[in-house]
Amino acid sequence: MSADVLELVFTGFAVIGTGLLLLSSIGGGMHLRVHIPMRLPHVHVPFVHWSHADNATAMPMLLGFVAMFGIGGLFGAVAFGFGPIGRTLVAVLFGICGAAVAFAIFAALRRAEGREPTALRDLVGRRARVVVSIGERARGTVVLTYDGAVQTLAATAAAPISRGQVVEILAVQGMGVTVRSLPPP
């Protein structure tokens, strides 16, 4: 392969990899699935656990490798004046380093994201305390702690419940809850 063709290949890798890496980091996320209709053998490595639960860093790692492969090839040509084999080796080394750096950065960003907030429907079954009495046909108010904050919600019940009672949330209706009284401990 001639030096000009090799330089064109490395430039293409650098431009495409860098562009897609930037787009994946600022966009809402790209979803690209490739199905290869073949079964790979299962290799068991002691003390290594493979998980498919979080694929958030696979694409940045691949794009980091592609971008740095191209940049490494160009760097090997310009800085060191290497031939095709030397350029390719430098490109592979740069690619591996680029993938490792992309993995570290995107994994740290993923860990920095908070967990999803609790939906009101997830409150069913939790206990709360009545702070404004609940009448037969009148709404009251309950207070409980979830997501690390004290939350106050409107509440209804089938029977009157006095202030200070502990209740269980039975259902969510809009922004309010339906509760039932619990016996004292």
C-alpha cells in the first residue's frame, strides 16, 4: 500500500472517529445495533465476569479507538517518518490508548449520573404520617420521605384518620394518594 493511500486511510479514521465521538458525547445518544448471524464460543476466564447489563461505554470505546487509530497513524508518519508497518503499529497503540481513555471518561460520566427519581406509583405500600386529618369526604395531607427529601402529598381514605396516625399508601390518584390506617405498633 502506498504512503498516500495509507495517509488517506488514517485521515479518514481520524476525522470519522473524532466526529462520531463528539456527536455521541453531546447528542442524546446514538443507537446502532449490528446483528452478526453467527455464534461465538463461550470462553470462561477465571476471576472475570462478563456482563451485558450496561452497554453505555461500548460505543465511545470503539469510536475512541477509531479516532486515535487514525491520529496515531498520521502521527507515526509525520513525527517519526515511519514506513507503513511502523505507522500501523503506532496507530494500533494510539487506538488502544484512545479506547482506554474514552472508556475511563464515559464510565466516570455514567457513574456521575444520578439514579432515576421515584415515580409516585412506586410509593404504593410505603408508610406515611398524617399531618392534616383526613375526613370522610375531605382530603387530608400525609408526609413521607423518599428520594432523600420529605414529601407532602394530598390524601384520601375510606374512613376518617386523625392527625399523627401512621398510614399505608394503597393507590396513587393524580398527585394525591389513597391511604388506610395502620394499627398502632
